[in-house]
Amino acid sequence: MPPPSFLATTATASGLRSGYQRDHLLTQQRLRCEKVRLLYDNLWQPVLSSVLAGGLLVAAMWPVVNAVLLVGWFVTLAVVSGLRLSLAYRFKQLPITQQQRHRWLRWFTMGAIAAGCVWGASGILLFSTEHPGQVAALSIVLAGIAAGGVTTLSSVWWVALGFVLPILLPLKIQFMLMGTSLSILIGLMLVLFLALILIASRRFSYTIHDNIALRVSMAAREAQLQESENRYRSIFHHSPLGVLHFDAHGWITDCNHKLLEILGVDRAQLIGYRMLARSADGEVAQAVKDALENGSGYYEGTFRMPSAKEGTPLRAFFNGVNSANDERVGGVAIIEDFTERKHNEAIIYRQAFYDALTDLPNRRCFIERLKALCNEHESEQRSGLVMFLDMDRFKLINDTMGHAAGDELLVQVARRLEQCLKESDMAARLSGDEFVLLALFDEVAPKALEAQAKSYMQNVQQSLSGKYQLENRAVEVTPSMGYTCFNAAKCDHAEVLKEADTAMYQAKTEGRARLKRYQPWMRDEVNKRVAEEISSLPAGR
């Protein structure tokens, strides 16, 4: 079994061949239809002229040819001509789809051959050897009719051949049968004339064919271009994305309605705006330059028109457009509105990094901030503190006053914590009634850091102590807090958190409303108490 790639290639090639054959057949059909239409369009004048020439020929032959014969021949010519004209009239009344049927070419050919036979019959019936003048007139008329037929019937070469041969062959035979040297010479000249006419007819046929083929090709291309233009305009006007056109100097020349909705501006504000102007957005200008110079450019950000109060989050793909001479004449930009996406990203970020109840950063956000601070080279000259706290008697409040009161207490604690923060500080809720705070200082000297940290924590303790309004009651709730100081250039974020947690545990052990700074001995005390609690547990059975 052939590999899939081979099958795909074969299928593609087959599709291309079938597509080419289909287009070729359509082109051939259009060519044939145009040739037939040209035959019928050019029929009126030559047919009427041939009837007039027939009348003049009858007048010239009247003295030497039987009148009945002349009248019968002329009536036959008029009837054939009338049938051809009626056929042409009926053809012109039909829609184009019915004009494309093959029978119309067959009927036209039959009419042309019939007319040629009628004129050829005149070369036999009206030929009189006793009257050279009339014979000369007959020869001139027949030669003129044949030449005229070549000019009007050569769009289909074999139709012209079917018309000319019946006209000239009988006359040539008549001259050859006379047997005189002059008549034979005239017969040979008619042979040469017939050959020249056929050659000219063939050349006319090629020329007409090329002209019609060019016209059909141009019409097909114009139709394709129009279809392509219509498709593009449909996409342009109904696209869910914004689209704009700009010229080689960055001037906006056109845009769709969707772009006006995205930017929230009027059409008059956007058309004629130069994206390369000094007052324009620098990143947008760079994207336009990239498109004009390199063929493509990209922009993503919050775009703001000079006259707009608010910007719009969006991304734009800029592409250059070349002329037929491969010169860059401007470009097109496809613009996507990112407002909803940015909103959704903000919601997702909020849900991932912030506490839903207190609107404070959560554990994940706090740990990432502290970890980044400890890994930051620029923080070598900075120091800080991390504080752990939980609220005394929080479980009692939850059990006696209800969870709504407990939640309200946590919210009020969060607001008081926020009031203590400086610009670079951060407070977060870890879980339950546990909160954590990060404060940064420019001091790195141990004594100065200790003094500043102590003052900061006393202020926090004072802010969190006191009464809270819960369920229309003033309830006094105190915090137990532990903190540790650290040097940002040398810190380990996990160790810093553990130290602050240990200090808070020591504060709760010693009683309520305590504030403790971490000391190394506290860890030993915690480990000792944990070991005692474990040893006091009853042995498992």
C-alpha cells in the first residue's frame, strides 16, 4: 500500500488535473459560444447586402437569361436569406444559457451552406457563353460575395469554407469546360483566388480566435477579480475582527465597522490618522514600519488614540501589500480586541493569588513575593520583617456568634492590616484566622533594623487591638503576633516563614495579646513541647 504522503500527493495532483480540465472545458465552451454569437451578430448586413447584390445581378442578366429562371433563383435567394435572418432574430431573443447549445451552430452552418449553394447555382444557371459582359458581371458578383463571406464567417473557419466553396467551384468548372485558353486561364485564376481566400479566411479565423480568447480570458479574470473583491469586502465588513488599510506613509485609508467598535471612535477620527506620527503610539509605529520594510509586524498592548480617554487592550497583525510592480504600497492590519481576555485573565489571576473573603493576597502570592525578594540581586541593600498573627478567641466567636460574625472579623482585620502597610509592604491571609505581613526597610544595620522593626510592629499591634463591631456588638479581640527580621540579600524564604511562625507560636504559648520577636531558643522550646505532646499520647493498641 502506498504511503499516506504519496496518496495525498496523488490526490492533490488528480484534483489539480481535474480542476484544470474543468476550467479548460469551460473556456472552450465560452470560446465556442462567443464565436457563434459573433456569427449571428454579423449576419444582418451581409445577408441584406447579398439580397441587394442578387437583385442587381438579376437586372444585369435580365436581357440574356429566361425571366422565369431569374425570378425563381432570386425568390430562392430571398427565402434562404429570410430564413437565416429569422434564425438570427430567434437566437438573439434567447438567454445566454440557451444560446450555448450546439444546435445553433449547426443551423447557422446549414443556412450558410444553403446560401452558398444558391449563389453557386447562379454560376451554372445564369452562365451564358454568348454574352461575355454578363459573364464578367456574374463572376464579379460571385467573387465579391465569396470575399464578403470570408470576412463575416471566418470566426468558425469551416463555416466560411462551406459558404465559399459552393460559390466558386461551379463557376471555375464552367470556365474550364469552355475549353478556350482564355477561359482556362480565368478558371486557373479562380483557383488561385479561391486558395487566397481560404488562406485569408484561415488567418482571419486565427486572429478572431485570439481576440475572442483574449476577451474571454479578460472577462473571466475580471469576474474572478470581482468575485475575489466581493469575497474580501464581505469578510472586511462582517469580520469579527477589526481590519484597516494604510498606505506607504502609515496613513489609515480605510477600516471596517468592527474596528470602530473596538476602539470606540468615529470613522472620521480614524480615517486619515497617521500611525507613524510622533504623537502616535511608538510600539504601533514600529509594527507599521516592520510591515512596510519587512512585510509583517506585530503589536500587543493597550492602544489609545490621542483623543481617547481610555485605551483598548488589543493585538494587531500588520502585513505589507505590494503593487503589480512588487513595490510596497501600504498594508493591512488585522486587529483583535483583548478586553474580554484581559478581564478573564484578571479574574483568573485574582482567583489564583487573592483571598476571596478578605481580598488580601493569599499564601501562594505571599510566598512567591518573598521568594522573589530573596532571589533579587537589587535587594542587597534592603532588609525587612515577616510577621505571623492569629486572632485570640476566634474559634469562640465562630461558635457563639456564628460564621458570619467570624468572617466579618477577618474582613475587619484585613482592612486594619492594610492601613498599616507602606508602599512596598504586603499583607496576606494564609488560612482561617492566620495572617502574615511583609515589611521592607532600607536599614541593614542590626541595631537600626531592630529599632525600626519594633516600632513598626508596635504600630501594627495597636491597630489590630481594640474592639470590633460584630453583629451590632462591640467585641474586644486581641492578636497574637510573632515576627522575625531578615536581610534580603541572604534570606531563605522558607526559613524566614518558619521563624515567624515559631515566634507566633511562642506568643500564643505565653498568653493572649502578645508580640514576640523570633529568637533561636524558641525553636528548641517548640521542638521540646511537640516531643512532650507526642510522648503523652496514649500508645496505639
